[in-house]
Amino acid sequence: MLFERGRNVYVLDGDTLRTTLNVDLGFSDEDRAENVRRTAAVAGVFADAGFIVICALISPFAADRELARSACPGGFHEIYVACDLATAEKRDVKGHYVRARRGELAHFTGISSPYEVPENPDYVVDATGLRIEESASGLLEYIEARVLEGRTALR
């Protein structure tokens, strides 16, 4: 939708980054922090080049999100995709939640590792109550209203 509007956009997807830039990281608290730090640094570089950058990560700790904000001062927008655990488990096409509940995945967010809900996100996507199209439309409206000239990073 952003491309159709002529915007320069890049998505930094957590799954892709885990198999490339962050392949050396696990899921300990320290590795999660480093994953967020590296991704934020890359997002800042893209934002400096005029891109809208969407970082699709699970960032469970508030302190790490604040460090990410500092990588793109004035241009960071914290987007919280709110989803209850039951819905997340139902939509899990990779089977991660089943494996985590069996104890096969250590440090799994929401099961054996905590998630700190953002206290003051810039925008909330209700992934439990809205269809994907509705969520995307709302986010697009937010971006068009709050992101000026395509020079910011979203996470």
C-alpha cells in the first residue's frame, strides 16, 4: 500500500534477520537485546537515506525498545501489535508455541520468557479484533498522518 503511494519503504523482518545479519544470536535476554540493537542501527541507516523503515520484530523488553528509539531520534514510532496469547498460538503456522510448551524452545516470549507490554506506544494495531485488511488500513492512515516525507523508522 505504501509502495502504491510512491513511498520508499523497507521492511526489516525479524525472521529474515535471524538467518542473515543476526544468525549468530540466540534467544537469551542478552541476544534479544543485541538483535534489537543491530536492527535499529540498520533501520537508522535506511531512514537517513529517506526510507520509511518497518522493523517487524518481537521486542519483548522496554529497555531495548528505548535503545532502539535512540538509534533514530525524532523518527522512531513504536507500533504495538496487540494480540492475546490464544490468538497468537492459533495463528502460529511454524509450530513454535507447541514446541515451546513442550519445553523444546527455551526463552520463548509469552511462554517461558516475559513480554513487557509497551506503556505508551505511538500506535496500537489490534491484531486480535481486526482483520488483516483493517489493521493495515489503520496503520497506513497513521503513517500518512504522522510520518513526514518518508524520513522515519517504524517499529
